[in-house]
Amino acid sequence: MFRAATIAVIAVFSLCGPVKAQSPQGESVPAGRSVGFLIDNSGTFRRVLDRAIRIAAGVAEGLPDGSAGFLITYTDQENIFLKQDLTNDREMLADEIENIFVRPGRTAVWDAIGVAADHFRKDTPIDGRRTLIVFTDGDELGSVSKPDQVIKDLQELKVSVVAVGLAERQVNQKMIDRLVRETGGSKIVPQSGGEAKTVAAEILARLNDGN
């Protein structure tokens, strides 16, 4: 793995306003599957963040040829960051995932999903398959985006969601269930003792099955 330097800082505007984005420029991405990784790095997620990182990095490393991925981390509305723009470099993507750290803030998950939807709209091939992998405990604490509108955007963009529910105690599955049901996706709520590589393999299998 490597430590990539930030090449450029741009502003991405979405339902949630300006989002700081760090992305390498000038990269050509094939028109295959586009996979977004959306990872909660708030303080309330800190006890399971390391596990989420290991799972997500395993998925990134295992993406099939022709796929491309991007990474967004989120806490509250003002701390939603595009950490890696769309890339077909799996090592680069996994490395950025492994460099995620905890930030203070509430978990504005609907705002973050709205930002991810906007990124799919602007920066992924229109003729490719689109999947968003959301790492969340299911708690929503402060989004300004309306869930109905966010889901409508995902549906129009044909983005299916794979929701990975992780929590120190109990995952709030109500929000997760709605998200995957209305986008034709699926959810995974791993057992607390399950190995990260096993969960990553299950996610990759679901991607191959069409989610």
C-alpha cells in the first residue's frame, strides 16, 4: 500500500451545499461498474470504524477489472469529504480507506448519501452500473436533506445501495431497511465476531450478483 499525496482540492456542490473534495486529476475511468464507498467516521462510530475500514479496504482490493470506485467520509453536514475521486486504481482506493480517522460531529447520513448521489450524477459513466456501499449504524442525527428526495435521486440514477450495519451495541435497521428496499439493494449486518475478510467477500459476491 502507499501514501498518496493530495493533488488538488475542489468544491463539490450538492443537496448539502459545498463539500470539500480531494481528488487526483486527469484520470480516465472505464465505463464499467462504479462503486461508491460512504463511511461514517463520526465519534459515535469510532468503536467500529476500524472494522469498517478493514471491510471496505477488502472490498476495494477485490473489485473486478473494469470497476472504478470513489470514497466519501461523513460526520455532520459540514464534514462530508470526498477523500478519493473516481479511480480504477484499487490500491489507491484501498489506501485512502485505510487512512480514514475519527472526526467530531453528528452523523448526517442522509446528507452524505445525497452528496454521494450527486457524485454519481456528475462523475460516473451513465451507461455503467452504479452501487453505493454505505457503512452506518443506522442513526440519523442532523441531516437537512429530505430522505424522500435522496431516495428519488438514487432511483433516477439507478444506484443500488448495499448497506453495511455496524454498531457497538445495536444497529438501527429502520433507516437501513428503507434505503435498500427502495433502491433495490441489500443489507449486511455482520456478527460482532465475524472476520472483516469474510464480510468483504460477501459484499463482493453481492456486487457480482447484481447489487
